Amino acid sequence: MPKELLVPKEILDFYGELIKVQDKFSGDLLPVTLTEKQKDTFINEKAPLLNFTGFHPEKEKVKQALLEVCRVTVEYRPQVADKLAGIQALADLEEELPKVLERFLWQDKSYISELVEQHRLDGNLTSFVFFNVLKPFVANYARNLEGQYDKNRWFERYCPVCGWKPSFAVISAGSHRRLLHCSLCETEWPFAGLECPHCSNTDHDTLKYFTVEDDEVYRVNVCERCKGYIKTIDEEKIITRENALITDIKTIHLDILAEREGYIKEVGISENKKTN
């Protein structure tokens, strides 16, 4: 495969500013404690932990995050200013904002479609904005829950905390274990080395990978059965890990190559992971 494409600096700067916004809203969550029953039920029912803890971000912080994400987006993408105005106006919903964010967390398609239609919003732009608003609040929950549950008992293709699908895989340094990295809350959990994270296929003849020239750090694992793919990073070949979002953007050439070959990457929450 050919070498990587250089990602324009303005794109990296844009996402760098979004990360700074998200960092402002990290660490403000009250401690969340799991009961022993919840720990067992979470494994037995294969239900993400947020089903048990609930998701209750402060409305004022959600409002601030929404306005900040919109500000950065219009700064770097002035061509979407008109479309963004309607999304920014959702900050006036005040009391309903946490509910809107929760519905995006669980990917309630009917609610989101109704919201988009009612306020005459651009669907893709709305999803982009709310993903970036949602991310720090869910990540806060993930950090608070760290160490309270046994990741080694979780063998699912979706995140044990929020139920979202992985954005990429990691081969951990030293142990060489394969970890999946959540696209939303950035939790990492162990996963079988020779199994498709999209369809659970374990037929080794249909599980393959490709790399680009002179790049030992990244590869793309593909499944010929479901045509899914996932980017993989080898930790032993790097000095330090970058922010996950920046890593994803910098390796967009791998997404392009995979999609050219007919492979697809599933995004969002895994189906039916909201159980209560």
C-alpha cells in the first residue's frame, strides 16, 4: 500500500481546539460507585455500565460546552455558520439540554430525527457537534468507573462503559494484548487477537490486514466476511501515544485506503445497548 497522505495543518488545528474545549469539561463529575450487584449484572446482561449509573450531566456545563464547540467549529469552518446558528440556538433549551445529550448518547434515532426536523437543522452537522459536546461528559463517567469493574470479564465488541463501538485497536506494549479503544469515552478493554470486532468472525482465513509502505506502527485489520475494518496501532513501535482523536485524524489515509477496497467502519453505539 502507498505511503500516508499528509493531513492539512488547519484540520489538525481544528481538532486540537476541539480537544482543548473538551478538556475544560473533564473532571467535574461527582464520584460514581457501583454496587456488587451492578458489577455482576453488567457482565451477565452484557449491558454497559451507564445503564446502571445513569447519565446526569449538569445543564449549565452542557450549555457552555455546546456554545464552545459551536464557536470553534464556526471559527475553522465559517462556511457552515448559517447551519450552525440553529444548533447553537439549542443552548436556549436550558432544562432540556441534558436530555438531548442523553438521547445522543443512546443514539435515539427517532428523538434525534424529530429534533432535527423540528428545529430545521443539518443532521450531519448536528451529530458532529453533539458528539464533541457529549465526549468529555461520558469520558468523565468512564474515569470515575475505572478500577470498579473487571475488564477481563468483558468480551464484547462494544464499550463496557457506554456501549459505543471502538474507533481503533491497540497492541499493548509488553503484553502484546489486543485492546479496543472506545470512540466516545476512550475506555480500552481486552479483545481476542483473532476475532472481528464487528461481526465476531473467528475464521482466520477471512481475517487479514494490510499496511502502508515503511510504516510499522499502524495497520488495518479487515474481515472478508462482513467487510468491516479497524485501524490498529502497535504501542511497541511508538514512544508516546497521542490523543486518540488526533491519532484517528492523522491516520485518515488508512480509512481512505480501506474504503477504496470496499471495507466499512461501523460507528456510533452498538445496537440495543440501552436496557433501562
